[in-house]
Amino acid sequence: MLPDSASHGLPPSRLAYPNRRRRRVLITTSATPPDHEHPQRQNVLSFQTRRYVPGEEELLRQLFYNTIRNVNRRDYTLEQVQTWAPDSIDPEQWNSRIKTMNPFVCVTDEQIVGYAALLESGYVDHFYVHHLWQSRGVGRELMHAILDEATNLDLNELTSDVSITARPFFERYGFQVVTPQQVVKDGVVFDNFKMHRLLSEE
């Protein structure tokens, strides 16, 4: 996604959570992504999407940081990703932001591997997938949760400010570019895209 200040923006309990979604997905990986010393093998993973639980804020901060520093670095400069995901942040401000967003988290094998939020306005905020779990179906699970929630909220449109990195993923789910834009965070300029998806005819 994109920098927080640019109007934007990735160990669970075993308790049962309301609105938790389960899907079984066949992928080529292991429960923890394999290192180079172990061959990949097919496993059926059970992803769960649920609301975040207070106390998981630091796990989400680490996921946010590592995803931007490792994945978004492909499309943004070192200065940009260091500004977007700085080494230190105000923990109270971060915790308050997460509490306000009340994001969905995607979990497998007791590990949070992605998170995303949908605001009541229809704005998709903070959509991040763990840097070691890219292209394994985590983003799909989170987008399904977002679309289900949009139906529950009777929304007609979804909007988001989407990074260069995330644009192809959002386009696969019917989002269209409204306009390219530049945003500024701490004096650093970022290119991204205002995108939307109409839901009223679906």
C-alpha cells in the first residue's frame, strides 16, 4: 500500500473468534516457508481470517515493517522505504491506529501472515502480506474478507491509495485506477495510485 501519513498506508490465541473465516488452500510450500536446504512439498494449509485481537499490535508493526523493507523495496528507493517504515515509531500512536482500524488478520499455523482493514467509508487501509508469504493465497483471503465486510456494510464502492507494488493485485480484483498521484511524507515524494471498485452492480 503506501505511507500512513499519505492517508494510508501486514501468537494468535486458540480461542474461537466471531466472524472467523476458514478456507483450505492447496499450495506448494511448508507451514513455515522452506529455506534453501529443504525441498518444497505440497501441503494443504488452513487459512483463517478474523479480527485482530488487542495485544497483536506489535506483531502487525513487525509485519508492516518487514513487508515494506523487503517487498516494496522493489519499486521504491531505500530512502522511500525507510521513510515509509522507519526503524522506530511511537508505539502509542501505532497501537491507537490499529485499534481504530480494527483490521482483519490472516493466520496459519498460529502465525499472522497478513492483515488488512476496511473503514466504514469504504476505504481499504493497510493491506500487507508477510514478506515470506507472498503469492501463497494470503492476499486472496484478506480481499475476500474485505469484500464480505463491504457486503455487510452495504457499500457501493471501495477506494484505496495503492502502491506501485500492490497495483497489479488490486487490478486482479476489479479495482481501477482513478488517477496516478504523488504524496509526500516527511519531505519524501511517493508515487502511487488512487483506485476504486464499484460494487453497486454486483
